[in-house]
Amino acid sequence: MRITDVAKNLLIINVLFFLAGLIFGNEQMLNLMALHYPASPLFKPLQIATHFFMHGGMLHLFFNMFALVLFGSSLEALWGPQRFLFFYFACAIGAAVLHMGFTWWDISSIEEAMAIFKEAPNYTNFANFLEASRVNPDYLNQDALNQMSRGMTPQMIGEANNVINEIYNGKLNIPMVGASGAIYGLLLAFGMLFPERELMLIFLPIPIKAKYFIPVLMLIELYLGLNQFSWDNIAHFAHLGGAVTGFFLILYWRKFGSRW
């Protein structure tokens, strides 16, 4: 299948951003262009428009660009370049909005648990903070936790405060990168517009119709997003945000049409 013009240009821009990260330093590029929570000192409004051109690694870039070419070219051929580009950007922004909304809820619950501990610094409130933050248990010293459970000395309270501040600042400054939100919008659109088209996963070489594959994929994303497993650092609500934005945009176009 021929890659269409807008999909090709988006592919080139994403690759150039990735190469810039290799040349100028990925950490510097992430601090500047990845999307940070608005309360983070690293947040800049420009990041709203740049984060979906950044990627966390070669595989991240490859799978997103593979999906962009595979699904995006079909949609661009159907819609035309202007409508396709608008849809892509709308899904990317929608992904950022839902991700930021979930991050606000997540950080708010952490701030509440943190305030409770600072008001009454005991082991129960410290354990409640750890549960609210969903921190990886391997991050903590189990022997120290066992000692705290038997009664917290002033030194232990100080250590607990250090842990709390470190976890909170870490959560506050987690960057979001990638075109995945826009890509999930494309996936959703492909499933709605080409429901009988058969897809085949790289790791599961069995043809599956888009009308079955896409909903199952969205349910998996919802399950992973709600559970927030400690080993999982993927922004699942960004994926869902892109898909939801794409869904309602297509419904709007079906009812009211598009100017393009």
C-alpha cells in the first residue's frame, strides 16, 4: 500500500525529533518537549504541541510509525489530507487532556494522603500514602517498613517524609511522550470505517477483523489504565483519550458533516 503524503510527512517529523534527541541528548529534549503536569516546574505550554512528536525509544517510535503508515494512509486516502491531519492532531490533544485529567486525580489523591501523614505521622498513614501512590514495592526497604510498623521514632518520621517527598516529586515530573494517543484515534477510526478489514498482529499471526480487534484492544487499555500496575509506565489514559476523541469526532462528522 502506498504511504500517503500527510502520513509520510508526519513519519519524517517524528523521526527527525527522535534523531534530535540522540544528537542533543534525550534527557534535555524530554525536559523541553515532553508533556509535563502543569504543576511541575518542567511544564511549558509549548509541550502541548511537541510531546506527540517525541518517543521514548526505538521500539516506541517503530510501532507508532508502523501503525501511522498502515492505518493512517487508509484514512487519509478516504478523507483527504486536511481532514486526516485535523483528526490526527485532535486525537493527540484529546489524549493529552484525558491523561492530564487522570494525572490530576492521581496526584490529588497522593497530596491528600501526604497531608494526612504530615498532620499525623504514623505508620498507618504512611502505609496509606504508599498505597495511594501505587509505588513499586521493590523501591522500599522492607526491613525499615517492618521497624516503622512497631512504632515510628522521630528519625523514622524524617525518613518517611523524605520518601514521601521523593515519590511525590517523581510523580509530579513524569513526562508523557509519543504519538500513541493520535495512533489510537486512528485505530478507532479504522475499526469504525473498515470493520471487515482483517488485521494480523506481529506476535499473533492470526487474521482478526477490525471490528473485533479494536474493541478488545480498548478494553485492555481500560483495564491496564484503571489498575495502574507498578511495573507499567504506559500512559493508557492517553491512548483512551485519543480513541474517545476520534470516536466522538467521527460521530459528529456523520451527523453534521465536515467542511473538508
